Amino acid sequence: MAVGSVNNSSAFTAYSNYASSSTKLGQSMNRLSTGQKNSMDDGAGVGISERMRAQARGTAMARQNVENSISALQTADSWMQRANDMLARMKELSIEAQDATMTDTDLTNINAEFTALGEEVNKVVTDRAKFNGKNLLDGSFSAATQVGADTGQTITVKVTNLTSVGTDVDALNVLSAGAAGSAMAALDTAIDTVSKTRAESGGLQSRLDNTRAGLLTYEDNIRAAESKIRDIDMARESSEMMKQNILSQVGTSILAQANQQTQSVLKLVG
């Protein structure tokens, strides 16, 4: 008796189930290896996730911009503190020069320190005070800094021009009581100017520090939200992988048995 064909529906069903389980097992293993869903799992979610990731990365970079600006302002303030210290010493010397007991030699000696300090104040505001190669106190440090991940989120970071302070005090002397009196008044103005600039800089630092704190909170929140969309449930996915692994093994066994049944039938009719 010849057998033209044998339609083994049991083996075909077993193979279909086995193939499905193997595919799902592979997908589950892929998700577990990355810890995340892919576009096939949730295309819309992945699109939202990528946009949120870009926003989080942009926010992190904006926070770095803010931190750099704060560092620059702190550096400027350190130099202004030096200028304040020297101006205060110059005022002391101008007062000392107005002592009626001072001789011309005394005044010359006092003036030597006084003029040296004036020259250094001038150098500080025009050349020495720098951050990343940029002058801080000569009026050139003024630019909009991007402080957010969206267009238009900027803060202008600047320090008031103090070159006039340096120029004015560098021209003073205390070689006479009259000159010392004039120097004293000019130094009061210079001290007030530097102090006002430091107050403005401090206010700007405070604003930037609050911005930095806000950016950090926003970044944390957006990363957490993105994680909820993109990350898989590890416990649930592990259970799913175990399930599909068992089904795949069972499918292999059943497929083998179905094929054996076919061979048995062929032997009987052969």
C-alpha cells in the first residue's frame, strides 16, 4: 500500500505553538538584557521617551552652563574683594598722609605704597581678573547664557565695567595733605562703586543658584517620568521569560512526539 502524503496536523500545531513561544522568549530576553522597551513593544511610548530624553540631556547641559556662569561670577567677586582690600588700605594711607606731624620724607614713603596699590587695582580691573581667558571687570564680560532646554530660556550674565575705578585711583597721590584729602574722597567713591558691583554680582549669583536648583529638580522629574514610559517591569518580564522558556521546551517535546506518531503510522501502513 503506497502512501502519497500524510497530513500531520498535530505536528503542525505543535510547531506553530513552539515557534510563537520561541519568538516571545527571544523578545523577552532582549527586553531583559536592555531593561527597556523597544519601538516594536511600544512605538508611541518610545517616541515620547526619546523626546523626554533629549529634554533631560538639554537640561543637564543648561545646568552646566549655569554652574560655569556662577563660577565666573565667584571668580570676579574674589578679584573685587582684592580690589576692595587694596582700596581700603589706600584710604588708610590717605588718612595717615593728613597727619600734621608727617614730614615730606614720610609722605614720599607713604606715597610709594599708595601708588603701588593704585597701579595694582588698575591692573586687576583691566587685565588680571579673568575666567577661561575672558576679562571679568573691564565691561566685556556680558552675554546671554542658555539656562534651559527650550529656546529663549536665557539669563544675561555680566559684571559692571570697573575700568574707571582703576584709572581714577591710579592717578591719585598723597604727596601732600591736600592731595591726600582729594584722594580720600575719590577712594570713598571707588569703594562704593566696587561694593555696589559686588552686590549686583551677588544678586545675579543668587538668581543663577536658584535656576540651577530648579533645573536639577526638573531633570530628576523628567528622567523619572521617562523611566516609567521606557523601562520594563523586571519582575513581570522575568516571569514572562520563564513562562515562554517552559512553553518552548514543552513545544519541542510535543513536536518530537507528534513526529514520532507519524513515523509509527508510516510503519503500520508500509
